[in-house]
Amino acid sequence: MGQGTSALTDIQSELAEKFTSNESLGPNDPFWNRLLSSFNKTPQTREKQESVVSALSVFNENLLVNNFYTGNVGALMYVFLERSLELKDCVHLQDHLFTWQSYNALFVLRCVLSQWVDRLDESQLQAEFQSVPNLHAGKILYPPDILESFINRLIELLVDLPVSEVTYHLYLEIMNVLLVLCSHQMFTRCWKGEDSSIFRILFSERCRIHAGVLVKRLLANFVQRIPVPHTWFGQSEGGSVVLGLTSSLWNVLTFNRNTPIVEESPLAELSLLVLLVLSYQSEEENPYRSAMVTFSDSEDESEISPVHTSASFKMSYSNLLLALCEHLEDERVSLVLYTLLHEHDRFRQFILVQENIESLVLPHLKVLYGVPSCGSRHVYMILINLLILSESDDFNIAVHSRILKSVPWFTERNLTDISLGGLMIIIILRTVQYNILKTRDRYLHSNCLATLANMASRFRNLSTYVAQRLVSFLETMSKRYMRQVTLVKNSVKIEINGEAGQHPEKDQSVQDLEATEEILQMILGTLNAVLYSQLSNNPNLVYALLYKKEILDIFKNNSTFSDLTYNIATIVGHFSKSLSQNDEVLAVEQIFEFIKVGAQEFSKDRLKVLSELKFRYVEEKHPEEFFLPYIWYLLYQTTELYWCPSSIRLFSSEKQECDT
């Protein structure tokens, strides 16, 4: 067997060899009790864990050759199906040994599946499960489709099995096996659930009827965040044989990770991943997605219950929102919140009327402030969430009425008594500037500036610092624009003079210029909307523009920006002229007072009426092409499940970001 088998005990090696040999083992064979009670030694180091997996790989090669004739994997599935019928009673009776052995059966099946999903197509996979040798075909009544029965039973157990000290790890393993079965998607890039036999089963009527209860259970697991129990299947550490299994089975498939992620509640995190994998499949009628975006508030007695369907259920909106807000630094949580904001109208409206809206917005801004430490797709989801929120005028009014006494995580300067809306402006502008310098992603800065544009007509009482940052951003982009115009003109001169050769730098320069034009149009449109709608409420912004009024000279004769700068130039010119006519030298406080009075008296008739900038988030036509690689990448990175990295086709496992 080679060096790898040294990580297994002699008994384990003997049983593994028998299971994978050409000997057919019927479901009633006493072998299964021995196998499901054999793991009792913990690999203490990463190298030993890798040795265990190497050993299992050797046995698995034999299994691939022999199982079609022996049907031993199908027999083990049958053993689990028979045991699962008694699980609820055994849990009630505190039968720890029976529950532990059921867990072991799932674990062994996961060991097999994790090394099969990348090597066999689904028809071959199904054939391996369905293999029933003549030796026991007549003695045991196998289900006509054992894989379908197995998946159905997993769903039923997730719905029916209570989470307790005795069942906690079993519950985790049920979800692990389900995810490994679904993970065939990672190796095939199969977007459509109907093209997958696994997903056809998960979307069949028998599973569909559990959709609402399953989604409720998964969300409840996240909200409750039940921690890992200190016992192993209800048993303490007192030398139990069962306890010896805790680390060996939990760690055996994690040899490819740098450091195992310590989860506060692995049940909560894994529940979210199962929910995301199921709800983002491209089924025309996805019952899991439907359940996720239609449930009603259990605390709202006035809310009329939806028409009863298999997907309808109630749960506390406030408890769910609290859990989401507390864990938004987790990309999985951001994805769930995005789904609810985008599609769950009642939950979105519930959020928008919350008095403590800062509890939702501040975690978003903190994630953005952490760029570049967070992944770009996490930034996308945070920005899209903010964009969806900014589509509501109620939200835009609320964030400018919330005053923050301090922002401890903002380290660039001490922010005190700043509005939540002002903080949003600062963080979003900072994100755009980082994106321009580093990633140069036009989609990202468009989403940032669209959020500001949506909020613009409700900007109120911008602090001195926020106003300065807005004007400073305009100045930076204006200078960048002039440099790029010069660069493009020089490239054109070279071309006119007939210098030979291709000039790829010219194409890049033109693209950079177009991107900067877009940014300038958005920020000028935002400033125009603020001054047109909220002039009297933003004296600090007028002062900052007066102080940097030479910026507007760049746009005087530029038709691209003339409409957008007309109102800004008119207002700045008015106050500049009025101040210059004053014979006295005014102090800063006097200038502010002058601006406040002048803003009250200024007539809008002097300004052009421009179309209000309003942007709405629209999901792509085939969202699964973005979300499924993203979800599977998160699953690959954040769970202790193991797949062969080199076989993954859905994303590159070597990169920090998934390819789409």
C-alpha cells in the first residue's frame, strides 16, 4: 500500500482493503459494524493528515475498479438508509453509539465521493451507486434509485433532525455530504440544474415539498449560531473511543489548507453555504430561492400570511437582520443579504424603516475601508447592497440624519459628530480612488458613484471634511483628465506623422480617458444635484468650491461637461462676486454666515433644470454565471472539505479570486 498507509491503524487498513476489494459485502454483513466503529486514532500533524488522505486514495483506486462488480458503496448507502429510519428515535433515547456510527457511515461515503466527483461524470457516478451484485440482489430489496433515496433522506434529516449535542456533528456531516454531491458542478461548469441528475433530484417533487422548512431551518441555524458542543455525540472526553474520532474525522480531509478556519459556529456557516448553493441554481422555478425571498415576519401580526405553498414560512425579521448585521464581514453573509435586498421586497422595506440603520450600513463601510485586504467580489457585493439601499429616498434621508459620535476603525483622522451619510461619501470616494490606482475596474467605480448620485439630492449638512473630500476628488480627477487628454493627443500626433508600428499604449490611453470622463460626469452630476436641491443645507460644500474655484476653469470650453458645470459655475460665480464686492476682509466664520444667508436668498430660476441622476441595480441575465463560481470558491476556501484542486474547472483554486 506504500508509505501512506502508516497513517492508518492495522485494523483500519484491513477494513479499508476489504471494503475496496473484489469481495461483495451485503448490507447485513457484520463487516459494517466493524468499519463504522474503527476510527479511533487522531492524526496530530498536518503531514499525518496528508498521509491518511494518501492512504485513502490508494484504497479508492481499488474501489473504482471493483465497486461496479461488488456494489459495496451502494451497500453502505443502504446501510445508512436503514439506520436513518431509526435516527430520530435513537436521538430521543440518547443512543450515542448509533448516532456516531451513522455519522461514520456518512463520513466514509464522503471520503469516497470527494475523490469520485472530479473523475466520474454523473451517469458513471449514478451507475456506481446503483451497482447491485447478484450475491445479495435477491435477498435485499434495494430502492429502484438508491442515489435518489439517499439524497431525499439527507434532506429529510436536515428538516426533521433536532440540533443537539448528540446530533450536532451528524448534522454537519449531512450537509458536508450534500455539498460534496453537489460539487460535481465545480468540475463540469454545468450552470443548469436540469442538466444534472443530482440537482434534478434536489428539485424533484419529493425534495421540493421540504423547501420552505429546509430554508427556514438553515436560516435559523445561522441566526441561532449554536456553537460546537464540548462533547462528541454527547460523550465527554473521559477516554471514550468515540472521542478519539473527533479530530481524526474532522481533520482528515483538510491537508491542503494553510490553517484550518476556526468557526464560532460551523453549523451556521455551513447552513449558509448549503442555502446559497441550492438557491442560486438556474432552475426556472427554484423552490429554495422562492422560499428565501418570500417568507413573512413572525413578529408582524398585521401581516397577511402568503398563500400556502411548500415554500411559505414565517420567521423573525428583526432576529435575522441582527444576525446579518453582526456578521457582514463574512462574504457568505453579504451574499445572503444581497439576495434578500434584491428580491425580498417585504424584508427590504422592513430594513428601510429601521431607526438604527447605522447597524446595517457601518459594517458595509468597514468592509470597504478594509480594501485591499478583502476580495474584489466581496467589495462588489457590499457596493451593490449600498446601491440597492440608495434607491430609496427614505434611506438617503435617514443616513444624513444619523450623527455618529465617533468612528473608531477610521484611522486616517479622528472623525467626530459626522453624519452616517457623510461617512458613506468619504468611504465610497476612497474606494473609487483605490480602484482607479490599483484595479482600474470601471464596473466597480460606476457602482460607487451611482450610489453617491442616488443620494445626492438628499445630502444635508455635509461637514467641512466631507465637503473638502468631495472637492478634492473632483480636483484629482480633473488633473488626471487633463494629463490623459495630453497623452492621447500626443499619441494621435505620432500616428499622423506616420511613425510605423502598432501603439497598444494608445488604446489603453483612450480607455483610461473614457473611464475618467465617466467619473467626472458622475461626480459633476452629483455636485450639481446637491447644489440644485440642497444649496441652503450645505454651506461647507459651497465654501470648499469657492476655495478651489479654479478647478472649474478646466471645463469652461469643454462641451462634454458644459451642462453639468453650468449650475456649479453659476453658484460659485455668484458667491465669489458677492464676496469680492465686500469691502471688509471677512473671517472664515463670517464667510460661512454670508454663504448661509446668501443660499437662502439665491433663486433657482438662475439654474438649469437637469434630469435627476437615479440609478437602479439590475441583475445580469444569467446571474448564476457570476454567483455559482463565487459561491463554490467561498465553499472551497472556507470549509474543511477536500477536492483535488487541479481538477476544478469552475474557478482557479490557485488565485485569491475566482474566475468568472
